[in-house]
Amino acid sequence: MKVSVHINYRKLEEICQADGEYVICDDYNDEIEIDPADVVLDFQDLEYLIDEYLDDVLKIMNKKYRNEIQKLLEKVTV
């Protein structure tokens, strides 16, 4: 899953220290608000979701789209 996150530079100044050559930061423990519209699922995420929730998805599809699914299956099997 890819999400663009902006961390305030002041927060980084609080948790990071530079020793001249490297920058070392402690763990960042803060809440970050993410708009669901900004989340992008990649193929691997979709595979995981399908594997995890396939039974639930099929139950919903069977309940709400039974007639449409039946018509599509009839076209495919003919």
C-alpha cells in the first residue's frame, strides 16, 4: 500500500540528531491522519485482500448480484 505522508520538520528535529556524517532518528511515535482517497493499493495488496476476504465478498455478491452473476455465467457456459 502506498500512502503519501508529510512529517512536520519540527518533529524530525525533535527526534533526529546529526553527528556530522550520519543522521540518526529515534522511533517516530505520532498519529498521522490519512485520507482514504489518498491510499493506493498495489497488486500485492489486492491479492492479500482477496485471499483474506474472498468468502465474505462472494456472500455479498451472491446476495446483491445473484441475477447478474447468473446471466454472466450462462453466457460463458453457452
